[in-house]
Amino acid sequence: MTQREAIAAWWREADEPTRRRALRLAEDDLLPEDMQRGLVKAGVTVVPLGRSGVDLGPLGYLQPDALVDFLADQR
């Protein structure tokens, strides 16, 4: 499965509020954590950005280029 196919599968399964939120993302916005989890579950490769504070978790998650392109097509 290609990244584009995985994103399309995620999109089909996403509820309407998630789709609306995704369409409002600017190209340089970080992904909300719930959206990142859904994309990863669908097989999309999502890259974490840096580390934060004591828990050393990521600061956020970068939007994959394939997602940016997919969302541009949806708009």
C-alpha cells in the first residue's frame, strides 16, 4: 500500500469533524495527536518533531508530504 492509499483509507474512515479539522491545517501546522494516531493506524508514516520536557515525548508531528498533497486535492 502506498502512502497515498493509506491516507485515502484514513480519510474514508475519518468522521466529518476530523475531516474538517484536517482541511483547516496549514501546510506547516503540526498534526494534532489524535490525527497522528489515526494516520499511523492506517499505515501512514508520520515523523515526530524533536523532544519536549521531562517526558521526552515529541513536540509534535510533521505532516507527511503525501498528506499535504492529498488535502490540497480535497480542497
